[in-house]
Amino acid sequence: MELENQVALVTGAASGIGYAYTKYLLQNNVKVALCDINIKQCQSVADEFAQIYGHVSVLALQCDVTSEVVFENAFISCINHFKRLDIVVNNAGMFNETMEKWAATMNVNYGGVVRGTMLAIKYMGAPYGGKGGTVVQTASIAAFIGVANIAPMYRSTKRAVVEFTRAIGDKKTFEHLNVRIMALCPGYVQTPFIEGDRSSLYLIKEFGKKGKEAIETYPVQSSESVAKGLIEILKHGSTGDCWIVENDEKPRPANLPDIPY
């Protein structure tokens, strides 16, 4: 798949993996609508990239993936601005296992992916007047690791994203919609989130310590390695594929039900 002159909409684009995705898409001559709930930070990032890649290549949009109306408005604004849409990256996510925030974790991590995928189909799918396109979900290696039971909300949402992608990305669906749907499942990524005290994000605070110990046990990669993986699967991936990217290596197919760790 050729990427030059295509248009991508990326959620959670203002920081972390989303920031790296945006950078590498722009490096491959893709125009990007940066979508984030934090519009101030999103605009700042868009301005930063505009200095390098030009203002015509970036657009900052406020986006709440839990709101059907707000999310759809981001799609409409992107298409009105760039006059096309070719790639949707459902990357927005959160981690909070507490009694106060568990529902938001489920709604963002899984509900946001489903909403983004269905909106992508609505605006890119052949039966609805679209010219086809590609959807990539950011899942996680946690979907495959059995010892991730200290984070049931996060792990289950990422596993659900994998299974949703495999199901809706079926080749028969692609033949009908002309929308390729894939998932990228990163291993641990070096972000400010994993460096701090996370005990307040768990229902059982001791799990925060266990989580930090687990991260220290396994290799941690850069967000740029994940972004390189995105470019790789955009160019060479097939619909329904789920890819694991870890250890700063190229993505590999997640073709086993579980990864032994």
C-alpha cells in the first residue's frame, strides 16, 4: 500500500504512541488529523509538526471517543478539511482499574475502538459511497499475557479489541466494505505513565507495585518502535491481521492464542 498523499485520522494523538504515530505518518507524506480530548495539547503538537511538515499537512481536532456525536464531528471536520480520508487509527486509551474509573476504561479502550471502526466504515466503506481505506487499532500485548490478571479491565478491553478486529476484519467483510481492519499490539512502551507510582490506578493498590515489577522484568521499547510497526503493517498487512511489536523489533503476526511468558 502506498502512503503518500493519503489522509489519516489518529485518536489520542497528542502524546505517547499517538504522537509517534503522527510523526511517522507525516514522515511518510501522509496528512494527519490529530484527535485528542485535550485540545490545547493537541493544538500545540499540531503546531510543532506544522513547523516541520507544513500547516497543510496537519489538523488539530478535539475528540472524545466516548461520544458518538463528538467523534463523528471529528470525522466530518477531517473530511471537510482534507477532502478525503484513507486511514483511521483508533489509538485513544486509558488505564484505570479503580471503582471510580473502571467504566471509563471499558468505554474508551473498547467502546472507542468500536465507534471509531464503525465511523470509519460509514465514511470509507464502499456501500456508503466511500472509496475504501484502512483501520488500525492499538491493542496491547496484555491481551495475550496470562499474568496480566492484575489489570482485568485493561487486559479484557485489549483482548476484546483483538477479537473484534479479527471478526470484523474478515476477508468477506473486506470484500463487501473495501475497508482493511488490523490491530497492532505493542509490548511495554517507554512513557511517563510506566515510570511513576501507579498504585492509585488500581482497585487493589498492591497491584500497582506488582505491575511496576512486571514492567521491570520485561523489555521496554520506545514509542517510535511502535510507530515504525504501524507504517510496516499499513504497507504490508492484510485485513483481520493482529500484529505484536515488542523489543524494538519489526511486528510479527499474533497467530497464537496466548504468548508464553
